[in-house]
Amino acid sequence: MSAGFLQSDTMPIVTGYESESRITVTKHFGTSFLVSDDGLAVSALHVLRSAKAYASENKQHVYAVGKPENGTGAGNVLSPILYVHEGDTGSDLCVIEGLKKYELSFAATVGMSGAPLFSYPGEDVLILGVILGTKESRQEIIELTDFADPKEKWRETTIKVNYYGIAASIDHIKN
């Protein structure tokens, strides 16, 4: 996959309804991306579960939004999502099984769940995994206790909060 076509392989997950031969998109849930030429896509399981629940509740369908003509065409193509393989690893990764996780140096913002984790080792894009979401860690830096009044205790705690992204590897399906 070349760097110029990565955007073509990334597909938002949305819900919508069809009327008069037209699909109206109602809500965006996250991202998926293609990992093979035959249409195998990967996303975060919570993205598809949320989209399916919303679609069911509102009598809609779940779609992946792609580009026509292998990403070179104009406009968008909405493809219904017909099958989701959830695996049995208890992870947030869907469509594939197995799990090796990456801890990212950045927080995954809203809408990034299901997006590809990639690097540019040369001229081509190397897809490493799928972004699952953000985790939080808290570390107590200092705690101060003071008695301004013998009957009143005053306490102050400084906590450092770090947010970091989590991604799952797709090594076992790339070949």
C-alpha cells in the first residue's frame, strides 16, 4: 500500500437509512480500514456494537463509507456491513482474532477508534494495527496535610493524569 492511498483504505463507520434510491447518513461512530484487496476490514468492536445498536433502535443500517474505483474515484460509496467477526479473545478488536497491543504516545481522540496505526519506514505505508481507544493512568505526585485549626484538617493531593492510546496488532492477517 503506498502512502498516497492510505486515505482511500480508511472508511468511516456510519448509520443511515435508504429512501428514494438514496442513503442518508445519520451518525458517525468511528473508523475501519481495509487490510486486504478482497475487502477484509478491521475496526474496534465497540464502534460496530454501538453502530449496530443505534441502527437497530432507529430502524437504520450500518455502513462503511469508501471511495469508488480503488480509491481514485470521486464521491463516496456506502457499503452495508454484513458480517462482523468478534473473536473470542475478550478484546475490543473485531473482524480478526489474536491480540498483541501497542501503547501509543498519544491519546486517541473521539472518532479514531478503528482507525489504522501506521508508520512510514520508507516510501510505503506500514500498517501496524488498529486503534482501539484511550486509557488513563493516575500517579500521586505529592500529598500535603495541614492543620490550620486544631479541629480542622486540610489536605491537598497533586495527581498526574496521563492519557495514552491503545492499538491492537494485525500482524497475523497482513500476509
